[in-house]
Amino acid sequence: MDLGARDGSKDWIVLENCRLIVNPANDGDSFHVSVGEKEYLFRLYLIDAPETDALIPGRLVEQAKYFNITVPQTIEVGEAAKEFTRQKLSEPFTVFTRMSDAMGRSKLERFYAFVHTKEGDLGEQLVRNGLARNYGFKAVPPGLKNSRLEIEKLQQFEDEARQEKIGGWGANAGRLNTRAQKPTVFSVFVSGNKARPRPAPLASPFGRLSPTPIPAAPATSSSPRGTETSHSKEKTPLGKIDINTATEKELTTVPGIGHVMAARIIAARPFRSADDLKRVSGIGDKNYAKIRPYFQ
């Protein structure tokens, strides 16, 4: 999507000490927020939580197909996501927005945003707990030069939730309200350079709130968790790895397999043979030819 065509502000605006406004139209990824004396409606970037009603049947059917569950189950997941968000936003939080129009059915104008709670990025938490999918309007998160790293991170969280069969991925197994087993460090800043607001006030559409812009992060060579990074120096002999029992660490010793791809391989088990690697999302013919010799 063309982010620049719909941006209302060049700079990120930081809104601190935000509070959730109880509203029946709130759901997992879209909600009313008070900032001082003003009210705003924000929609999360990069993720999509299921609908809580059947007012948009086409989207609901698409979401049900994505999670491989029924439409009624999808609405249940949407309600669970709504409650999850309500709990996470029960304490003051921070909003990062560029005033980009997110449209929507409300009379109140809606803006895209990243929302940061005391536990980290809300969108990441929803995806990691199986209550949203890695899908939606794309933007470069504060502190990064492109959105690829955050998208890959979200995909890893989605793969882990699917593997653990939690949230929407566990609806058929009665695990809708089961939460992530592994503690995960969440952060809207996926680089090591956490951007901080400057103290000088900025004139903005928020009136007298005086929000501040976030400076761009400098280039960095650090790699966040969840990206396709360099592999261990340990060498794996050809034909050694069992595709159905290998650990994530063993899989990432294979040239061409990073943590994200290893998680996808584990989530796709069981395999009849390593030849089935072809059906794993993201493994093309060229990469398959490169990694296949390392498996039994």
C-alpha cells in the first residue's frame, strides 16, 4: 500500500498517558481513546483482529478461512481479542501516530497507530496470543527504516501461536482463552534504537496537547529477534537432520533457514519426508534446492 498517499503528518506524533474509552464499537484492533480532554479513534497498524459481529460478512468469512475455523468461532475470537485489548489498555498507554486516515464506519475520524503498553506493542501481543493475524495497512514503525523487520517479527509470533494452538488457532481444540506459554519481549521499537520524544512542543491537530515528533533512528547493524539473521558457525553435515524432530536451533544451522523459517517448518509438521519442505510458506524452488541436502 502507498503509505505516503494517505499520511496526514510527516512526523510520528507521540501521545502519552492515553486512556481507553469504553465504547460498544471498540474491538481488538480499533478503539476510542482519550488524550487530555480530547477523544480519538485509533486503528492498529500491521495486524487484523477478527470481527465481533456480522456487519461485514465478506471480511468475517475471510478471517474464518484464515484461522481455519467457523464464522461463529471467528466472532468468538473477535470478542476474545476485544477483551484482551481492554485488559491491556486498562492502564495508561502511549500512542504513536502520523494521523493517517484509517477510515471506518464511525462518524469520528479514525487514525492508524502503534500502541505501546507496559508490556510492549499491543499488536504484537495480540498476534502472539493468536487473537489477530499479521495483516493490515503497512507503515514503518518508529525507529526503523522499513517495515520488513516488524512484519517478519509478527510472522514469527503468528507461527508460534499456531504451533501452540492458542487463541484463534486453538478454537477447535477448546484453547481460545489459552495464552502464550513462552514469555516474549514485546516492543514497538524492533531495532535497538528506542526513539524518544524531544521536549520541544510541536503545533499539531491535537490542539493544546503539544505532542512531539519522533526523530528517525540512525542506521544500525543489530538484528532483532525474529528476523532472518546470520546462522550459527556450527556446520551441519549433509543428510543429518530429521525434519520431524529437529529443534529450532538445529534447523537454523542450515544455511538459508533463520528463526522465522524454522518456526514455520516446526508449525507445518508432521512431514512425510523432507521433500515436503516445498509446501512450507516462503521456501521457493531455489531455497529448497539449497537446504534439502541437509535433511534425511
